[in-house]
Amino acid sequence: MGRACPLNGLIVDSARQPARKSTVAESPASAARRRFINGVAAAAGGGCLLALGAGLYSRSASALPAQALRPPGALAEDDFLAACVRCGLCVRDCPYHILKLADLGEPVPTGTPYFTARQIPCEMCDDIPCVKACPTGALDRELTDINQARMGLAALVDHESCLNFLGLRCDVCYRVCPVIDKAITLETQHNPRSDRHAMLLPTVHSDACTGCGKCEKSCVLPEAAIKVFPRKLAQGALPAHYRKGWEEKARHGGSLIGEQVELPVRGFEGSTAGRSATETVVAPVAPAPSAAPSAAPVPSPKEASGGLRRGLDSHWKP
Amino acid sequence: MASLPVSSSDSDVPRSLWQRQRWLVLRRLSQALVLLAFLAGPWFGLWIAKGNLSSSLTLGVLPLTDPLLALQTLLTGHLPYAAALTGAAIVLGFYLLVGGRVFCGWVCPVNVVTDAAAWTRRRLGIKTGRVPDAATRYWLLGGILVAAAVTGRLAWEWVNPVSLLHRGLIFGMGGGLFVIAGIFVYDVLVASRGWCGHLCPMGAFYGLLGRTALLRVSAAKRSACDDCMDCFTVCPEPQVIRPALKAVGQAGPLILSSDCTTCGRCIDVCDKQVFKMTHRFDQRSE
Ligand code: SF4
Ligand code: SF4
Ligand code: SF4
Ligand code: SF4
Ligand code: SF4
């Protein structure tokens, strides 16, 4: 006697066998039904488990590692992983062969396209062929001006090794930038170590950096001091309700809370303008690698251009 | 089982090697040509098809997309561009016409691996193992669709052996090899035809497209069958043969089950030339 499986119309032709062997008084039909139900339960359980496993694995393995960058126009990572079918058409149409599809076991989600800036950066093609090739919209065709691409964000991570921070004029990362003077600028600062030179600090601006990776690729050091990360990793965010007083002031043509009383600074009379930064410069502490150039150890450009023109007494003796 | 008296008719002419391997050779040729279409570009600079089975562009004009993947994408909540949707519609139409699992027999690269595993298992005479329920693949198919909807991403593509292998062959492969080796070992040691016949959700999906297949195998000369069981031994879905060959639950000689991959292997191995490749409306039987 055959039993049609409701799901696929198969004929499960095992009805008679268990009855022949069975020593218990049980009708062949009920034995077959039991086997069938057991089988289906196992199948359902196994199937769901496997799918669940795949789902969980996909969740756990979906944070993009620090050195993997998506092609231009890529949707936000979560949306990208919903949209990209891992076809590699973008890989094929990139004339510089910078893109690669991740293999199983790599930290990048299996089969998705990425590039590694230090190996080979994006050349920022004017016609953006990778975006045009994508059939799914994982690379968004809204991106028509490559300068608007946001593949990642460069950050000068190592202030201790960057040659410009050491007072030399390397400038390579600045000079290779396709968006030079907008994405990356050289900020002039007083060099408190020599007390008579300038430091030209490469400074990345998030509103213009495309994350192409050229700067990281060209950093002359054995290990790049400037690195490009996925934006989520490289960028902080202010709380939504924060307002910058000086910006509001400029926008409204005056302080929103009226003119404030200027209080005298006490206790620093006669010293070097009372900047605590001057003291930390000579202190032999390593600067926090993540610290932005405007934070310690060096005074911010505004301070440098303001009261510090006269030169800091950094206690440094030749 | 084959205890019936074997009616060895003397008129049997020994068939040539070509007659005995014809469909297998054609099938391997088809699988190789599909792969070559993708590889001619990177190898010889001759761009026929770009991409891979997940989505591709042939000769710069014909988009093709795996409809199961397009379905999963829709379930994640992303609406793909027209290129991907058109591609999926073309592929869907094609397999609805010729038979869904033609994909498995004639295109899918994993089929070569599982055929090799089945061959190895037969050669070594391995009979052990436990075959999962045939419905497992449908549960798995349901599972991956649910996973796409719940996680909001193409979860199955992290591990899908079919795309792993095909993408790997074209774009380079490392870790994916372990999954493929796993399938081979599983099919040899644990379950006969375990992957393609019982687990693969892609096979299940394409199977669902097989209800209207025009291309079908028919046991047209079933009266000549001498119960040698050769076709049952080689068939990747042996349960599909009986209704047609032995007229169980159906009168006609057509193999109508959508699980049949239209691989034609039964035609190759049958010395009585019971089977032939034909169309859906050919009910003739001798
Ligand atoms: S913009 Fe050009 S170089 Fe960059 S990924 Fe796209 S195709 Fe490649
Ligand atoms: S072309 Fe689009 S869908 Fe295909 S791999 Fe690239 S990003 Fe993914
Ligand atoms: S990644 Fe570097 S080179 Fe590219 S735009 Fe940003 S700062 Fe310039
Ligand atoms: S069942 Fe799956 S793995 Fe096997 S041939 Fe079909 S699609 Fe490929
Ligand atoms: S019935 Fe014949 S054609 Fe169909 S899957 Fe089996 S061997 Fe292949």
C-alpha cells in the first residue's frame, strides 16, 4: 500500500515491511503512519535547525572587518546583505580588478564583494562601472558622481609614526588624494619639540572623503599610519541634540543666549596663556592613538592661530 | 527482488559505448559548457557570460537570475532592480517549460559531485547509513525562506553549497571546498543520494517548477522490461520510475514526477531500451 506524501507527491512504498517484522499487534497502516510522522518530524526539525543555523551564522558573521571596504554606492551594510546576490558582476566590470568576492571562512560575509585599500585602492572611475553592473541595487545607481561615494573613511590612526607628525614633510597621503584639499588637508601647527618649526598634519574631513583608500595604499611607512575603515568603524557621532555654539552663532548672527559676561582668568597670569596642553607636550606620555589632531597633545589650530603665535615655552632646550 | 525469470531475448544487439553513455556525456558537456561560458572571459578574454549562476549577464544583453535567490531577496524586504527581476522571470519561464530539475541534471555543478559520490558508493558496495525523509528538502526550502524574512538578509547564501561551488569555480575557492567535500562524504557514507535527493533546497525549489515540464522521459517500451533494476540503481530519484514503468497509480508510461531530473541516465543503462526522451503529450507505449 502506498502513501502519498502531502508535500511532494512521492509514493512512500514502505507500508508492508514493518508489519511483517513487527511482533507487536499493530496494523500495517498505523505502523506506516507512525514511521511517516516520525520521518516528517525529523525532516521538519532538521530542516528548521539547519535554516536557523544558517540564519544565526549569518548574523554572527556579518560585521564587516576593519580592513574590508565595500564598492562605491554600496547600501548600508544591513541592506547590502539583503540585496547583494553575490554574483560578482561588479567584480567583473571593475577595470582595475580591485574587487574580490569573499570566500567561506573569510571574515567578510561569504561571496560578497569587497576591497582592501592597502592592497589595491579604488581608482574612483568617473563612469562608476561597478555600480552600473550591479543588477540588484546592492550598489545604488543613485550614485552618479564618484566624489559622493562613501566607501569608508580615512583616519590618521598613528600619530607616533606618521612622518608629518614627526615634523618631516612627507605629505604623500595628501598628495595622492583624488579629492585633495577637501577630503584631506594639511593643518599647520607649531612644532613644540623644536619650538621653531611647523608641523603639517594630514587631516581627513568626513564630508569629502570617499574612502577610496589611495592614501592608505600610498603611505610610505612599512605599516600605514593612515588607514581607511568602514564608516561605521571610523566615525563617531555627537548626540542628536548637541549644537555647536559657534556654528549657531554664525548662522543666527549672534549668540542665541545673549552676550555673556567675560570672566577674568585667574591663576595663570604671566604664564604661557594658561594652556594645560603646553605641559602635556613635554610630559613623556604616549598620545592616545585615536585622539583627533585637535585634542592633546597638540593645541588645536584655533588656539595655535590665536594666543599662541608668540610661541610656547615648552621647556625644550637644544 | 529480481527473482523473476529473466527474459533474455536473443534479438538483443549489444549496444555501443556511445549508446550506453550518450545522455551522461551530453549532460556533462552541458555542465562544462555552462561553466566555460563563465570562464572563457577570465581565461581567454572572451566574455560570453559574466557573473555566476546567482545572477549573470550573457553577451552583454541577456540577464539571468536565480529565481529562488530573487524570491529570498524580496522576502528580505529589498526590491531588486529590473535587471535582476527580468533575469529571474526568464529563468523561471525556461524551467517551467523544460522542467525545473533540468537545472540539477544539466547545469548545477554540485550534481557532478553527488553523481560521483553515488558512483563511489555503488562501487564500494556501501549500504549503510540513514537516509533523511524525502520531505526534508521542502522543510529546508521553507526554512531558508523564513530565515531570509526573519534575518532580513540572504542568510542561506552564507553556506549554500550550490552557489559556493559555482562561484568558487569561477572566482576562486578555498573554504568552500570543505563544504563540497562534506557533501561528497555524506553522500558516500551516510545517505545514498542524500544531498540532491533529500536535502538541497534549490533542488526542491526547482522540483516545484517541474509540474508543467514539456521535456519528459517515457518508459515507452515498458513491456520489454526484464526487471534488471539497472535504472533504479542509477536513477538519482528512483521513486519516480515505478509509476511509469510498472503502471502504479497511473496508466501512461510518462515519468511525470517533478523530481525526475530528466538526466536520461535510465535511457543509457537500460539494455532493453525501455526509456526514451520525449515530450509531455507523448503517451504512446508499445
Ligand atoms: S569606481 Fe572604478 S576602481 Fe572603484 S570599484 Fe568601481 S570600477 Fe573599480
Ligand atoms: S554586482 Fe551587486 S549583487 Fe552582484 S556581487 Fe556586486 S554588489 Fe553584489
Ligand atoms: S580615502 Fe584617503 S585618498 Fe581617498 S578620498 Fe579619503 S583621504 Fe582621500
Ligand atoms: S539538488 Fe541541489 S545540488 Fe543537487 S543538482 Fe540540484 S540544485 Fe544542484
Ligand atoms: S527517471 Fe531517468 S531521467 Fe529521471 S532522474 Fe531517474 S534516471 Fe534520470
